[in-house]
Amino acid sequence: MSSAIGETNLPFPLAQRGKVRDVYDLGDTYLFVATDRISAFDVVLSPGIPDKGRVLNQISNFWFRRFGQIENHLVEAEFERFPADVRKHSELRGRSVIVKKCTVVPIECVARGYLVGSGLKEYQQSGKVCGIALEPGLKTASRLPQPIFTPATKEETGHDQNISFERMSALVGGGVAAKLRDLTLSIYSQAAEYARTRGIIIADTKFEFGVLDDRIIWIDEALTPDSSRFWPADQYSVGQNPPSYDKQFVRDWLESTGWDKTPPAPELPPDVVTRTREKYIEAFRELTGQELTF
């Protein structure tokens, strides 16, 4: 197993260091680097998960190619075609892309096809999710009659906050809100239909979008185990949380430790790191039918 790449230290201006990605300014473009950092409950954990960044990057590229009719942020995804000064850093192979600069829309665009997570908690309290009334009697992991759009604010610290479509419209404008809603539900529905043919249920996912020259473009990551809930279709059962390909495995271990969810988090034991890495790579293979590029 390769060692995990935590922080990168490249000789380019660092534009942003997120929970998972390091973003470098190349002038007219950005260099996105998906590290092996992993976070849960809004805390970055230690150690990282080897090759996790490669999985996230290459799954995103798979989806961006599959939905090529939708403009996205990619300028170059092939390492061999990166600028020479970037290619000097071979550790970036498979885990980096060069992307367009744009104005980020400050909304997480969430599509839900199943009732789980924060949506389930909200439904249990009010019968609604982000202001959308749902039929009574739904349970954990119930499939919704049709996918719903449940936007959230993008928070720099802490949890993103679910908001209504009306609130989103007030923040970004009704026209932009409607376009993002329709785009989100369209991509999710098509992706979920494809994933089912690969034995995977995409229970929900979140997208980010930007504005470039008055055009909406799809940015950040696309339908990865970090931005989505992936369930093995053959283990799905209404009324319980199915085992997942995402970092729920890590969350479950953390919950078992009695940790109070304030930093620092307990260190992940080797067996949890190994199993989590296996889950990420398995998700890539099952979904794409390809082998991961190392």
C-alpha cells in the first residue's frame, strides 16, 4: 500500500486548502490536488487514507466525461499534458486536474433519492425535508417517489445548513436557482440509473456549480464517495442503513469510540484505514469497470 498524501507543498501560490483538496493558482487556471485527507463530523482525521485522493479525482473525471454535454470546470485531466513545471511533481499523477477559474455559487446543490441522514431527521421531526412535504410512514432508507432537490448553504466552518428552495432563490436569484435545481435533478437521475446497472445505489449526492462569463458550469467533484452515499444494491433493505462504499465506515468506528466530536479526533487504527481504502477502491472499480491509475 502506498503512503497517504496529506498536505502538498508545491512551488505555486496556494489559493485554498480545504478538508480534502489543495488548490494552487497557476495564473489563468487552478491546479486541483485531491489529497488523502479524510474528514468526519467536520474534523480532519489522522492518518489519511492512502490513494483516496486518486479515487475521488478519477471518479469525478469519469462522471465529467460521461456528462460531457454539461460544461464543467476541467481544462486538462491528463497528467502527461500538464505544464512542464507541474509534471515535475510525479506524486500528482492520478490525483490532480487543471481547472477553469470561475465565481462559485455559494450553495450546495443536493439531490436525494432515498430518505437518510439529515433529511431523515428533518422528516421525522416535521414530515418535510427542506420545506418539501413527504408522504407519511417513510422509514430509514425509503426510496422517494421521485428525487427531491434540497439545497444547503456552504459554510466555511461547521455543518452546511439545509435551506428551502425559496431561501436559495432569495440568495442567488430565482432564475439561477431554478436552473441549478433542474440541472442537479437531471444529473442525479441519470447517474443513479447508470449506477444501478453497476450494482450501486446512489442514495443522495451534492454538486457545486460556478458562473463563468454568465454560464453555469459544474465544478469541484462529481458523484464521489465523499459527496454521495453509495450503497451495494444487493444489500439494500428499507428500514436500515445499508453498508456503504463511502466514509460511513469511518463514521461508524468513530461513533463506537465515545468521541465527543470535538478536535482532536481519535487516531484511526490500521485496520480501519486499510478497510476504508479498500472500500474507496472497490467503489471505483464497481462503478467505472476500470482500474485505478496510480
